[in-house]
Amino acid sequence: MILGSRAGYSQLSGCGLNLFTDAELAELHRTTLDVLENAGIVAMNDEAQEIFYSHGCSVDQKTNMVKIPPYLVEEAIRSAPSRLLLAARNPRYDTILESNRVANTSFGVGIKILDIETAKVRESTNKDLAESAILADAADSLDVFTQTMTPRDVPSEIEDLTAAETALINCSKHFHHVDLLSAESVRGLFEMGTAIAGGAEQMRKRPICSTIIAPVSPMQLSPECCEVIIESARLGLPCNVISMALSGGTAPVTNAGTLLVHNAEVLGGITLSQLTRKGAPVIYGSSTTMFDLMCVTSPVGAPELGIISAAVAKLAQYYNLPSYVAGT
């Protein structure tokens, strides 16, 4: 089992970045609750709207706007597990996620690759994904394998499950699937994991794979996002609700405004998960960065991403939720 180092301890090794006082965290939380209650979040899925409505949320079916009472959001935060096991095919690589424990993963999900033999950029293939999985399996510094690329050489209808098969065969560490976009695909991933784990109950106790899904900024839970969150909760698969807000693009240009949008999107997704099944395993995720107005890109190597990720990790600790943040 991998028990990573802890961040935020009072010690003479490492470094830290203190971005908030306790009062500032509390104010950001209160403002987020106000946004979710009075402005609301869009949920473009009939089943998600029914789940929200049945628990006391206001739902406008014409605009798909859902307004969530603060007590439901806070109940969802409390019911979500504060400690998650990301199990691996090889138990040696079992990884624990909790408030301030640190682990490392790969980055995803690319659609092109720089070919080391031709020095040319081309579309990624299933063979590339397999080789990256083998590399991840051998890398001592990598604890969890997040899908690195999409196999563009297979039919789009089976792209997601082909990626799952390739990753699970070639890497014995926990697999974090990035490309699932439907309830059916989530069930397919769960069935693959069940076959390896030795049964559905074993899979729930030791989930060797997990899902990741992003709201559409600003403040929208797309049909695919809702399906993945709901089905993951029902099956007991850990689900990473990861905002990809862009400061100056799909979120306000200020860090404070960006964090508000980010927090509302993630807590909206987590609330849907917990209303579907109380205690469902979820991760507070972030790949939020700034929008480069000159190059029209979303740079993940920008210093702003590091600042936002540090802030998001602090928010997750405030909520006592396991987190997943992008690195620079």
C-alpha cells in the first residue's frame, strides 16, 4: 500500500503556501452556497433534475437551472468519504487519498503525440497508450495511472472501453479513466474491474479503477457529466469531479472569482453524487488554470495554475475531502 507523504505539517522539511485565513475560507464557502442557492447550476439531464427535485431543490425544466439549498450541499460534504482507497491490481500499489496526504499521477488526456522515431506530431494510438501504461507501471514516482492519451486508431464507439482494457492489462497500478462519457461506459469499466477483482462486492471494497468527469464552465453539468456522476455513485466507483474553469475565459479574471466558479461546479457535482447514493466515493478535483488571451490556449504550465491548485487543495482540506489537482 502506498501511503504518501503529508502536506501542511509543522516541520523543517519541504515548503508550504498559505493562501487563506480560516475566515477567508469560510467566506468563500458561504459565497459558494449563496451562488448555488440563488444563481443555481445548470443540469442538462432529466434524471439528474429528478434527483435534485426529489430532495428539495428548485428545478426549472425550461432553462435546466437547478437551485440547491445550502443544507443539501453541506450534508453532501459531510456524507462524502474523507478517506478513499484507490486499489490496484497489485496490492503493493494501493494508494490512499485523504485530506493532506500526497500522491502522484500522470496527466491526461492527449489526442496527439510527438513520435520519438520520426520527430513528428501525430495522433495517438492504442499502442502508444499501452506503452505509456507500461512506463507508468515501472515509474517509482507514479502512484496512480491516469489515462495519458486517447487511442485514436480505434472506432470512436469503442474508444473509451478499448482504453480501459489497454490500461488495465498493461499497468498494475490504479487506473483513473478520463474518457468515459455515458452511464453505459461507466458500467463497462465497472464490469472489467469486477472481472479482475473477482466479483462486484470485491470491486466495491477494492476499486481498481475510477472515473473522472468535468462540468462545463461556467456552471453547467452536461448530460454526460450527470450520467457519469450518477452511475459512478450507484456502482460505488470513485468519481473525480474536476472543474476546468479558465480564469479570464469561462470564469472571472481574478483568482477569487475563478475559485468561486470552480468551487460551485465541484460542489454541485459532489452534491448530485451524494443525493444519488449517500456516502458514494468522490474526489474534489481541479485542472483549473488561466486563459491565455494572446495565444488562445489554456496553459497547464502557467504559474497561475500552481497558485490555483494550491488554493483548491486548501479548499479540499477545509471540506475534509480527498483532492486531485493539476501540477505545473
